[in-house]
Amino acid sequence: MKRERRSFDAAFKLQVVKMIQEQGLTVAQVCQELKLGETAVRRWLKQVQAEQSGQAGIGQAVNAGSAADTAVRAGKSTTAFRQ
């Protein structure tokens, strides 16, 4: 039986990254505890590190405030991010 693809919001991804960065847990520990794939979590780590260094990174922004920043760096309008 095929598993349904899961999606996670930016807040959850950021929480997972903080568990690794601030609590000193390994990627493997977090993935095992939360039943996540290591590839996805490592991608989230790279994304947050890129955003923290001021780069656009890959994929969708992980930090809530960085979505508008990423769009500005990419030359896109940020009207969709203002609310």
C-alpha cells in the first residue's frame, strides 16, 4: 500500500531545525522520534542556514519572515506576503 505524501508548514520545519541546532540532537534522533525522513530534515537545515546567511536557499522559505525576504531577493513582488 502506497503512503500518502505528507506536507509540513514552515513553523513545524523551523521547530525541527531548532531541535537540532539548539538542543544538540542529531538529525537521526529527531527523524526517528518524529518519524520523518532524513533527507527532508537535512534539506530544511540547509534552507534555514541559507536564509540565516542572507541567501535565497532552495525550495520554499522555512522562516516565517523570510518568505518575503526571499521574494525580494528574487525580484518578485511581496504584496502577497503583506497582511
